[in-house]
Amino acid sequence: MEGNTADAAALSPELAGAEARKLQIALVDDDRNILTTVSIALQAEGFATRLYSDGETALKALLDNPPDLAVFDIKMPKMDGMELLRRLRAHSPMPVIFLTSKDDESDEEAGLQLGADDYIAKPFSLRLLIARIRAILRRAEPLVAGAAPASPADPAPATLTRGRLFMDPARHQVTWQGEPVSLTVTEFLILEALAIRPGVIKSRNQLMDAAYPDDVFVDDRTVDSHIKRMRRKFKVVDPAFNAIDTLYGAGYSFTDG
């Protein structure tokens, strides 16, 4: 099932000019009622929507014509959301929000470990989903527009080199020892917040502020899961990677060299 594409209009000031790109949200869920309800709500907010009722159909479409963000359910026919995300992440850092079972925390953990940028438990508030979508698009927007994101406390340089780490925010590129490492938007912003000030311990709250600057609530488990996944990605390139340190009870720091 695919359709219901609307022009992107009436977007927030932070996404000014984005209507020319027709921001698109892909919704993947085998529940037709959820697809219809969420699509109508997003179109009312000025987004375009693309709808898919199974993961297998969605995967080809998302790779052939990537949207700006995708929202996946987990339990679907042909290919479930976990497998869809795993296969998508092999080719694309596209922002993804996972819809999980309210009673199954393992779904949340597994989704984050596979590279989801965020998750929302069913049943969910449409207002919350739209807020999360806007938050992630705001974070991704500087990377799309070619400008490095910055905060008043820690302005981000055009590129960042820390020992063996190189980051280019404008191109969303990360290398370690010259080898590319593919990070999601959330992972990139957490790593950047750590690498800007090497050796300085950043609390989970500080890292959440860096990755979720729009006062969107996430819990500690989310940050921890992103850190674990980042470490695994770097260890594929360098099995001895240990540049992200944990100070239990305090937070994380980046040290290399």
C-alpha cells in the first residue's frame, strides 16, 4: 500500500525553505487504521506521506527513493520492522523512528541497537509522534543543508579531528584511522558532543540535550544504547577501539591520543 502524498507546507521556522524539498515521511505498518490516521495528522502538519503495509515492499521503495524520515512498526508480514531496519542500515543512515510494544522493553532495546534514532511505544499520542519527527528533522536539517550544527556552549567547527577520529558534519561523514564509519543522525550528534571537548565527562542529560535539543523526553537507556552501538561500529574498523570512556554514575567522555 502506497499513496497519500501531500505538499510540505506550513512547516516550522526551523525548517524554513524545506517545502522546496517536499519533506517526506514514510510510514510502514500493517495496520491500515494507523497508516491512515497518522498520515492524515502528518499531512495536516504540512508533511508529505508515503504509506507501506509490509517491510518487503517498503525496503525497495526506501532504497530507491529515500524519504526524509521513516516510521516503522515491528510486527509486520513478509518482513518485520527489525529486519527492515537491519537491511536499511546496511545502505542508509536515514532517520528512523520505531513503533514498539508498550509491554516489551526488549523491542525498544533491539530497535536502538539496530540503529533506530528513536522509539515510541504503542499506543502513542499523535502529538508526541509529530514532536519526535520534528525534533529528528531539525537535527538532520543542518547535515542536509550543508551547515554544521552548533550550540552556544560548544560551537561545532566545519570539520573535527581528534586523534584518529575525523568528523565532517556538513557531509555527515565519520572516519576512524581513515576508514569510514556509518553513524545515524543521533549517533553522530552524541559523538560530536563528546569529541568537541576531549576528556571532559558529559552526563547522559548533556548528551540527550545535544542529540534531542527540542525538549523531547528520552530516558537514560536510549543514550546508553546509542553509545553501545557506536562502540560496536568503531570496533568493526578497529577491534582495539576504546576512545569512548564510561565513568559509571557520571557519564561518558572521548579520549584518543
